[in-house]
Amino acid sequence: MDDDGIKEVLRLIKEEQQKYRMPLIADMIQSGKDPFRILIGTILSLRTKDEVTGPATDRLFEHANTPEGMLALDTDKIEKLIYPVGFYKRKAGTIHTICRDLINRFDDKVPDDLDELLSMKGVGRKTANLVITMGYDIPGICVDTHVHRISNRFGYVKTRTPDDTEMALRKKLPPEHWIEINDLLVVWGQNVCKPISPICSQCVVNGICERVDVGKSR
């Protein structure tokens, strides 16, 4: 798939995405961009479904919505508020670590620089890219399992890991699509282009997608 192909694919998916529920982080920014909420919400979302992460984030932010406020809650309290997100005990500790870093190193402000975000323990590339793109409108490419899988399935990149996919997309994807590709492909991956047995018969890009490594489909 070439650049014209990916542009057409993303255009078609954008037209269809309104039929489906948007990803959690996209919902978060509807009420105003809050980099801190996006940062913490993304940490909570790792290996957790949106329908669990959303209410957990709301419960936590009802009790504290600043780094100082989070540190005022002991980890046991945070665990209870965020349960049943995946790895909730570990994530409670990570939230404390991140909040201390924000206070001690960044004057209580979530950095808008990718490398500074990555310097914080517990912040990976997916989280850092979501913060700069969704929180600050700074160009970046957030790659999760959906973006990684579908970009390869399209035949647009040929990579082994999400980090490899991010680097390949940074070299190849036209910049005007950097920020939007995560939302579009997450929606598509959750509803149509599923990991196992994708629903190709209902896919609007079926005639363009190269269906790399697709065996069984519906």
C-alpha cells in the first residue's frame, strides 16, 4: 500500500467511525484538554477495557485531580478507587511515582516533550505520544496493538513490534495523518478489523487492504 492508498483508507474509515464509540482518550478531550487526566487515564487504560478504565478514572479524579492531590491519597486508597483495572496495585504505585516526578522535576506540569515524558518511570511510548498529541496537539504517532496490527495488515508497513511500527510510520506516513491514525485504527480494530477473524465482509477498505497474514475472516 502506498501513500495514496493509506490516505484513501483513512478517509473511508473516518467516514465510518461515527457509527462506533470513540476510544476513551478521545472521549476525555471532549470536555477540554487536560494533559494530566490524559496521562493518568492512559496509565490506567493499559491492558484494560475502556468500559472499565473510564469509570475508574472518573472515580479517581473525583478525589484528586492534581499531582499533589494524588500524593495525598495513599496507594491503598488509589487501589480501591481504580479497581478493577488491570494491575491496579502496580498502577497505584506508578501514579505516585509519576506525581512525585511531576512535582520535583517539572513544576507540577505535565511535560509537552516526548523525551521528558519518557524519562518518567512508568511512561512508555504509547502513553507519551497520547499526551503530546491529545493533550497538546503536538504531532506524534501513538501506536498500540490495533495500530500495529492493522498497519501491517494493510501492507503499509512490515514491522515486528509497536515501537518498530511507530518508527516506520514516522518515516512514511504523511504528517497530516499522524495524530488521527490512533483514534481511527483503534475504533476500526475494536469493531471491524479484529485480531482474530476480522469482519472483512463489512469493511469499507476491503478492496484496498492487502489483508497481510489474514487467514480466517468473516
